[in-house]
Amino acid sequence: MKYLIASDIHGSLKYARKLLDIFDKSDFDKLILLGDLYYHGPRNPLPEEYNPKEVSRLLNERRDRLLVVKGNCDAEVDQMISEFPFHDYLEINIFGKICSFYHGHRKIDLPQKSDIVFNGHTHICQIEQIDGIIYANPGSISLPKSSNSRDYLVFESHRLTLRDLESSAVIKSIDF
């Protein structure tokens, strides 16, 4: 199994297409999105090629291979145009690790101790291990805040890799 994990598309057709092109061409089993799919929010500028309706169409085409957690900019109306569910959080055993996925705009009391915690929201990418738990945030593919880098995560059997959306260059990797 191979997972692509991204966050904070915010309705950018340009960067949604780039992400989905990588997803389709690189033989991923699942795409996990950590919220804020369509709306850009009142504090953010309009992302490039802002077209939430077309982004929803592209995501709907991949609904069978898509898992989504709800972000602070995801509203009930967004769920009405989506042919897949939005979850408050996901907890999945992947590669023998308890993996928790949530957006990150509010604290979630996770039912179990997680081995790997994934969140978005901050628009700042990170992978770090603290007290035996791996914390990973893919940043934002449309409105990054810490740099000009638009990033995503690749999750494979014993490795988590942060990659640049434009070049696919490895930014950081962690083995577990």
C-alpha cells in the first residue's frame, strides 16, 4: 500500500490538478486529504485558478480511493457537492501503526495512543518525532505559509516522505 497525503487545497484548480496528476501517475492506493478542500477562508487570498466546483468534480472522480477529514473552511454546502464523506478525524491501522488524521484547527481527543499523527491547517510542513510519536503536516498545496514550497506526504511501508509538489524533490524523510 502507498498513500498520498495532502492538505489545504482551498479551491485551487491549478494545484489540485498537479496533486491529482501525481496521485494518478504514481500508483498510489489512497489519497488522504486533511481538510479545507474548496473555500479559501476570509484571511487568505484567493488561490491560483480558484475554482472549487471543478476541484470537487476532480475529487469526485476519485471518490473510491479518497479519505477526507473536515477542515475549518469545509462547510455543509461543500459536503453537498462531494460524493465522499468528510470525517471529523480518522484513526486507521496502517503498516501496523495507529495513524490519526485530523485537520488541526481544534484539539481532538483521540481514542487511542497514536504512533503517527497527521494534521494540516497551519499551512506549514513538518515531520518530526517527539517521545516516540511521529507528527506530520504536509503544509498547503495552494497557500503555503512558511516558504514558497507546496508540499505533500508519501506514506509507504516503513517511510514517511515530505515532497515538493512542483519538483517531487524530497524535503525530508523519516523511517520507522
